[in-house]
Amino acid sequence: MSRSRIGIAIVVLATLLSSPALAGLHLRVGAVGVARLALGRIVALARSHHARPGRGQIREAALRPQDLSKPAEVARAPIDPAARRRIAAAAALAGWHDGQIASGWWRHGDGGYGWVGPLFWPFAYDDIYDYIIWGDGTGFWDYGYSDIYAGIFTPYEHPDLAAYTGPGRAGRRHRRGPSLQELCGADGSGSAGLPIGQIQQAVQPNETQHAALNDLASTLTSAALMIRASCPTQPALMAPDRLAAMQQRLAAMIKGELAVQPSLQRFYELLDDGQKARFDALAEDRRKLSAADRASDAPAWGCEAAQAAALPWPADEIEARLHPNDTQRAALDGLQQAIARAVDFLNHACPPKDAVTSLARLDAADDRLDAIHQAIILVSDALAGFYATLSDEQKAQFEAIGPARTM
């Protein structure tokens, strides 16, 4: 979908989600049902135009240096983070038990989902650079322990996962949201170039600064493609494999973020004090909008201490299902200890209160991504040790814990 159509689609989504005409529908099918209807309209809008360039072509064209001088490029705004959350929420439940609405225990505090079928962190690129460039960490800082927990105790059964990676079941329209590849292909599509035009308008760069801004645009493109390449092609059906997929996804995100760092730093350091002030001020309006959105829609982003407390370890169910022996209990204790250390580790990589520049926010994002990555590795090693002690039947029983929580 082109960026202009993305803008139209977002307007359609916002209109549908807020329309009084849907008030009765909201009461009958709930918020997720309304979001699905809106998402269906958006997907239909995209698919009604068959003669269009590919997503990669759109992204690359949007970031060509000559485009930076076009006023039309400057006028467009980034994709609304609230709309992304609604799309992710609808997609997360799209293949759920033949479309039945689940309780969504793995839902984030901001209303989004860390896992959409086999995909960890949809819209990863947008969440990272919304925070770095715009100072809006609504999506970014909600990722952490709850997603590791959902990686261990997945809410998805095998038939549910099939809805994201293949066609619907024979003769039935099983999938009601975008496919896995559509979600991954949308990661950064069209939005990577959007901050560049607004930055240009704000700072009015000279020739040297303009060249540095072009370089920043190029690295933003590369970062988006790195993250998109981490999209899984097949679902991971076992807990150790899901945590391995999380590691791969985080590694790509860290690589993309590090690729942007030197270009952003060089551009920022070329600015004079007035230009820096105007550049830093770009985030102010977004922060105000985000604060207003949180006041009515979600709690402030933080370190997930409350999330960790809300997802207790299912010790009784593990005992009832697996009947572990002494060796398995020892390995299970080791896994619980690793999780406790991971939570503590994550709670030391919190949002800084004084990150008023994009460079400071980039450093904070780097610290948080590294903390999540290290926490996943810590838990993954302990989980692998525990899984090595289990029989195939015990593994199957362990995998059934997550889906059973939403029945």
C-alpha cells in the first residue's frame, strides 16, 4: 500500500473505531471485533489496487535524496501508534480458535500484543524510531518480561498458528487479519522516510547537513530492511524455539539501531544550537499526544514490574500436567531462578526521565534492547536445560498450558 493510501487507511481505521454508527456493534462484538472490521476495510482498500510497486520499492523510493526537497514529503505525518496497536490487537486474535475472542492474557498494557501468532514484536521498526526520533515510547517500552513469558507459555495452538503462515482452512475463511508476511512486510514500510522530511523542514539544513540527512535516510532504510529480514517463515512450535526466534528478532533490531547511530550522531553534531533546539522540539507535540492517549487508553510506559506480578508462574499446573521427577524439579527451579534474574535485569533498564534529545533516546533504546536480548538468552539457556529432561509427552503437556489459560 502506498504511503498516501496508508494515510487514507489510517483515517478509515480511526473513523471506523470512533464512529457512533459502530456503537451498537461494539456492544455486540467487543473492541476486538470492531478492530477486525476496521482492519478488514483497510486490507480491502489495499488489495483493490493491483497495479502498484512492491513494499520494498515504496520504501526505497521514499528515501531517495531527491525526495527530501519535495514539499509533499514534508507534509505527511508518521503512522499513528494507536492505530498500530489496534491493528496488532486485531491481528493477534485473527486466527484464534476459528475466530473466537480470547481473553488475551499476553496483551500489553498499552492495548497491543507482543506476539502475533509466531511473530514477536510486530511494527518493531516503527516502535523503535517513534521513541528515538519522536520521543514516543508508548509501544517500545512495553516489551520485556511479558513477552518472554508468552514465549515460554504460548497462547497459540498449532492450528491457530497455521492461520498466519498459510491459506485458510479448506472452504473456510479462517484468517481475519493480515498474514505473517504482511505484518513483517509492513514493518517500516513508508514510515522510514517520514521523519526525514519533517526534520528537513524544522532545521533547514545547509549543503553539508543535507548530505548528512541523506545518509541518515539511507541508514533508516537499511535498518528497516534488517528488521524485516528477521521475520519468521515458519512458526516455532516449541518453547525453546520461540525464545530462539525472539533472540534472532532482537539481534536484528539491535543491528539496525546500531547502524543508525553514527549517521544520526553525525547529522546532529553538524547542527548549530538553534537547529538542535528545533530538532529536539519535534518530539514535543508527539509526547503531548502520547500523554493524552495514555490518559484515556493505557498506563504510562515503564519497566513492567506490575506486568511481572500479573503473570504468576503456573507451578500447580506444571505439577499436575507433568508430574516432574526430582531431576526435572531441579531444572524447573533453575528456570524460575533465571526468570527472576531476567526480571530484575529488565527493571534496571528503565525509561530515562532526562532523555530530551534523539541521541539520548537512542542510547536508552540500545540499553533496553540489549537488556531484553540478554534476559532472553538467560531464560533460554535455563529452559533448554529443563526441556532436555522432559519426555515428548511432558513437552506436549507443557506446551498446552498457555492455550488452556484462554479457553
